[in-house]
Amino acid sequence: MFPLQALRWKARFAVLYAVGSWSLLGCVLYYKWSHRGERLPPDEERTLPREIPADAFFTSTITYKQNAAHPISDLYDTVKSFFATSDGPGPEE
């Protein structure tokens, strides 16, 4: 790479870095200032969210499988078999 090309790339990355940094700072400040608590007039009261009734209940069921395989292990086995060489003996049946 020629020195002039390197200087151009350096300038491009400096601009990209500056745009990203200022965008991040702008987003943080916008989020901070736009989500301030709303101030109500002194004579108004805020309504509280609805509460869950006392007679409401939720149930969940957990099923345990004896020989369950994790999905990541299936992916790992697939990738492993893709990169495996055929020099050794095959799987036993």
C-alpha cells in the first residue's frame, strides 16, 4: 500500500470513528433528556397501574426428558462432521 493510500484510509476511518462516537453520544443524551419523569400539576394525582387480582394464579409445567440433547451439541456435531476427514474408521452401527 502506498503512503498516500494509507493516509486516505486513515482519514476515512477517522471520519467513521468520529461519526460513530458522536452518534452514540447524541443517542445517550437524547434518551436521557427525552425520558425524564413527567411533572404533573400540583392538584393532579397520578393513577397507579392496575394490580393483579388476589384470586389470579399462573401455572407452569416443566417436562424432564431422560436423554435430551442440547441444541448446541447438535450444531457442534454437525460442524464437527463437516470438518472431519474420512481417513479413520467410520461410525459403528
